[in-house]
Amino acid sequence: MNGYTQYSNNRRSALEALVPETRQAKTRQTGLAAALKEAGQAAVNFLTSGNDLRIWTRQRNGHLIWHVYDPMTEQRQQFSSEADLRSWLETRYYE
């Protein structure tokens, strides 16, 4: 092997190192990232779970729907407006 061939092989190795990862390697990495994200979310849920109401919104057919979960009673409610949700919260508070 002459000096030029050795230089060429070294240069090729260096260039190959710059080529983006293969699709399979990216899939493995994405799977790992998803698993870590899921584990992190489970840890957050465990550490922050309590008796507080959980309120969130979702879009359904272009309309915002308010969801409430009460861990004390294990009941779920849905409301079509924030005003309805607030009204329910006030009656719940005074019961």
C-alpha cells in the first residue's frame, strides 16, 4: 500500500463518519427517546399525583371540550364551555 492509498483510506473513513446515521440507527434512537419520554412522564405523574382536580382541554369537531377528573371520587366530567366548567367547580366547592 502506498502513502497515497493510506491517505485516501483515512480520508474516506473520516468522510464516512460525517454521513448521517442509517435509518435503522435513527429508529433505535427514536425508540429509546420515546421510552425515556414515557418513563419520565410516568415519574412526573407518580410524583405529582394527589387529590387535586385535573383539568385539560381537547378539540373535538373544531370545538374546545373541557375535561375534569376528580381523583377523590374517580368521576370524570366534560363541559362545552369554560363558563360551564366554572359553574360546576363553584357548586362542587360549596357542597
